[in-house]
Amino acid sequence: MPHVAKSEETRSLIVTTAMRLFTENGYDRTTMRAIAAGAGVSVGNAYYYFSSKEQLIQGFYDEIARQHLDAARARIDGETAFAARLKTVLLCWLDIAEPYQRFGTQFFVNAADPESPLSPFSDDSSAAREASIGLMREVVDGSDVKLDPELRGQLPELLWLYQMGVVLFWVHDRSAGQKRSRMLVERSVPLLARLAALSRLRVFRPVSREIVDLIQDLAKKD
Amino acid sequence: MPHVAKSEETRSLIVTTAMRLFTENGYDRTTMRAIAAGAGVSVGNAYYYFSSKEQLIQGFYDEIARQHLDAARARIDGETAFAARLKTVLLCWLDIAEPYQRFGTQFFVNAADPESPLSPFSDDSSAAREASIGLMREVVDGSDVKLDPELRGQLPELLWLYQMGVVLFWVHDRSAGQKRSRMLVERSVPLLARLAALSRLRVFRPVSREIVDLIQDLAKKD
DNA sequence: CCGTCTTCTTGAACACGTTCAAAACAAGGA
DNA sequence: TCCTTGTTTTGAACGTGTTCAAGAAGACGG
């Protein structure tokens, strides 16, 4: 038989059980004792693999991000319009995250804690963050959009921030199928695209420059 | 002697003690037992007045907001430049909130929960929210800025959202004296002001219109 | 097979937020 | 003064996340 570390099996059993229970009953109503019992291990054992209840969802977070990267790349392939590409990427995230909104809410609340390793701005999340920004870079580079070159370099990071804003809206969105979030994307993306295009106009140039500078300065030690 | 309800004294004693301990040791490290002991009451008594530990900071939240309204109004009096007024209001908030950033962080994390009554978007917070938006309306109306009239009506709400963004940045800001947050305000406010002025240009008009429409539609059931 | 060292597992114990039945107190009215 | 009714106060008890000392199970060289 293949040498699969027994410990990996246990670890994965625990996280799978946790995700099932979170989805069934919500994050708060799922106790560590229930997770341990469901996985057939002791509560202490769960803490041997995961340092906290919060930590249990990091794996889940990574899973969503991975699915999103794959699906979004497939969906924008061939499309060259900037707005269409961006819209597809964001709607794709909403599709993938939809089943988890119920407990995803609780999750993203924890992630709002700047001290938490789950924060999208934390060092621990830098890998996932870089991957997401990379996707946005593909959105820009694979499109035929014409941009102020200064803006172009910064745009992926800006778009990632915009995506964080969409997520924040989504967390608060209680409409059926999150259709309000979808509307936000459908209608704000064309606006952004037009703003980006306007950035090449003369009147707009200094403003655009200053925005880029500001972001760069703010990023210097973040 | 004046008829001050004994119960009001107890209530205020509890909240005062709580705020002192929160500021001294942080929110997490302050236990309800410590608060009760510090106030010389039983733990059950604290729960008679406040339904939860979180609820204890609502009073504090209100206090900061009240201070901000007063101080900001005084400081913008006489000033007529839109950018200057807005900048003053935001820097004023940073000044007032500074001593509490340490545990304020924890507080604003709780407030990020959409289900929490502490959320700035919740019904329970609508009074405070309306007051803040009202202040932004004063910022606009007391200034000599020329605006697309459609935008003018919506602007106070947009500025309030912008303020929420600044607060979000501030929560994550670990620089000394929150000088990064100050830089953000100092430099983003002029940008906003220029954008607002640009909104009257012909090329910009349709974009500006659509932004206003989108916000209105999104606000319809929020 | 034995001894030793590391990895894994256990469940009792702890600290904390929260609840609740019961007691103490306050204010009238008879 | 006593009874009644409503308000305030108490502290033991509960459920939860988390810790930890101790033991079980493997891994491996001899």
C-alpha cells in the first residue's frame, strides 16, 4: 500500500468533518467537541492539528481561492474586452462562494481582524493574496485596454482591493442568490472600465498620476 | 438631594469601569468578572444592565461619535473650501479615536459582523449613521463647491462610505500616531475634491450619472 | 525482541461569556 | 406595621474554546 502518512488522513478527516458541520449548522453553532466526535477523535487531537477553531477554515479559504483561480482562468480565455474579463472573474467568485455565504459571513468577520492570520492583508495570507493579484494582472494583460502606463502597473493591485470591496458588500448581502452583489458587479465594472479609459485624457492625467503615487506610498510599508 | 435613579448610577459605574479596563488591558484580556469586581457588583448584575460584553462598548461608540460631531462642527465653522472641510472632519475623527485604537481595533472587528447590532449598517446603528451622514451634508452644503446637482444629493452618503473606508484602513494601521491614516486622508481628500469638480465636465457626466443611479438602486433595500 | 526517541492521542481541567432561580431591596397601600 | 408588587442583585451552574500532563503507538538502531 502507498505510504500516505496516517497523520495526513487524520488531519484531512478533521477538516472535512468541520466543513460539513459548518455548512450544515453554521460556524457558531458547531462546537469543537462536535467536530471531534464527528471525526471520531478526541478534542485534544483536533488541537494537535489545528491551533484554533478559526484555523480550521484556512484550508477552506484556500480551497475556494484555488477553485476560483481555475474556473476564472478558463472562463476568460479568449475574451479580450477588459470589462468583460473583469466582470467574469468577479461573477465567477460569487458563483463559487454562494453555497458558503451562510457561514462564510462568520468566516469573513474573523478575517477582518488585522491581527488574525486569516486577514487578507496578513503575512500568512500573502501567498493567496499574490495569486489573486496575479489573476487580476492576467485580466489586464490579456485584454486590449489602453491605459496610462503608470496606472497599468498599479491596476492589478487596485482591482484586488476593489474585489475585497465586493466581498465586503457580499458579506452584508442578504438578497436571494446574492443578486444585489451581482448587480453591483454588473454595473460597477463598466464604470471602472470607463474610468480607466478616461485616465488617458489630459484633464484626468494629473489625478490619475496622484492616485498611483498615493497607492505606492501607502504600500511602502504595508 | 436630587432624585438620580440608583440604577442609573450602577449602570454608569459599570460602563465606566469597563472602559477603563478595556483601555488599560485591551478588550480580550478584560473579563466580565474583572469588570464586575472592579465596579463592586456581581457578574449577573452587569448582565442585568448590558445584554453582552459587546453591548458594553455601544455606549463608548456613541460617545466617540458625539465628541466627533461637536468637535468637527466647531472646526469647520467659517471654512468654505470643500476639500478643507472634508479633510478637517476626517482628521478630527482620527484625533478623537487615537487613544482608543488599541482596543478600538477589537471593537471594530466585532462591528464588521453584519448580524451584530454594532455594525454601522445595522438598524440599531441607524441613528448614529444618520448623524454622521448629516455631518457630511453640512460639509457639502457649507462649502462653495460646484457640483452636478444629481451628485450633490447623493454625495453625503458617499462621503460617509468613504469615511468607513478610512476607518477600515485605520483599524489596520500600525504606524506611530496612525500617520499612515493621516497621509491617506491628506492626499485622498484633494483627489476626491478634484473628482467631484470634474463631475461637471461633459465627458464625465454620463459616468457620474451612472454612479449616482447605481448607488440609488443599491440603497433601495439596504 | 528490546530500549529509546518521536509522533500522535487522550480526556480531564481551566477560563471565560452567559443564564437563571432565588434572594434582597424599594415603594406604596391597607 | 405588614403585605404586595416590581425592581435590583446575587452567585452558582452551564456550555464553549483551549491547554496540558500523561499515556499509546510507531519508527528504528542494536
